[in-house]
Amino acid sequence: MLAAAVATVTNAQLVIATRDVVSQPTWLATANNRALLAMLNSAPVRPIGGLDDPNGSIGLLDPAEGVADVLPNLYADTRSYEVDVQTRPGAPDFSATRHVSASLLAVEIVAALVGVDPTNLAPSPTYGDLIALLNARLGAILPPESIALLAGALDLGVIQRTSR
């Protein structure tokens, strides 16, 4: 799950820089576009009180508000980016790894991606901790203006959210 999320975020940065990659007639482009669509339609886990993440509105673990299926018009209903990763054909079951201490390389990659000093993380973070950290900071990595560019590149309509 963590590797898939980092790969999708990396692909999103590539799409922002080079929009043409989404229209390449390859299996990889199709798979990357599907993952990106699932991420754009997912949201961070809502904190207590149900308030939106001030860093943005996309995430990995929950469906976005009002979205029942993050991959509309595809063969299976998928509630979130995480579910999409776990239910892809041939996907291994990594559920047990959430409680395993993460490798130093994984900690360094995620810390660099989300902009935190790895020494400020809890000692021996697990892969689950890293997924939660990436989920919480995804809106800062891909702010609303980047999301609009990604939606445009994928030829998606964008619904403007009104403040509550």
C-alpha cells in the first residue's frame, strides 16, 4: 500500500509537469491513470468532529464526501484508494505489514515526501504509521491547484466545494 501510494504521488507530479503522459496508449499509463483517479476521489480519514483537513481534500483511506465509488463506471465498487490497491488483480495481502517496523529507507522516503524531519517521528515507526502520515499530508503535497491540473489532465470535471 505504501509503495503504491508513493508511486501514485510521484506519477501525479509527473502528470503536472508533463500532461501528455496520461494519454499514452500503454498499459502503464492506463494503470497510473486509474490509480490517480482513485486517489483524487479519496479523502483523508476525517478527524473527530468531521472537519476537513486544512491541507487539502484528497487522501488514501476514506471516500471523499459524497463519493460512493472512487472509480465510477468500472467493474467493481471501490470505496477508497486503499481499497483499490488491495483489490487489484494479483494484489498481495499486506494487511499484516501495518504493524511491522518500517525499513529506514521507507521512513526516509516518506519523511522527505511529506517534508518532516525523520528524527521527529516516533521511534521505530510501522508501515501503518507511514501510511497514516502520508494520508494526513497528501493535501499539502498535492494542493488544490495541483488537483485541478490533474483533473484537467485526466479530462475530469471539477466540482467546486463551497465553504461551510
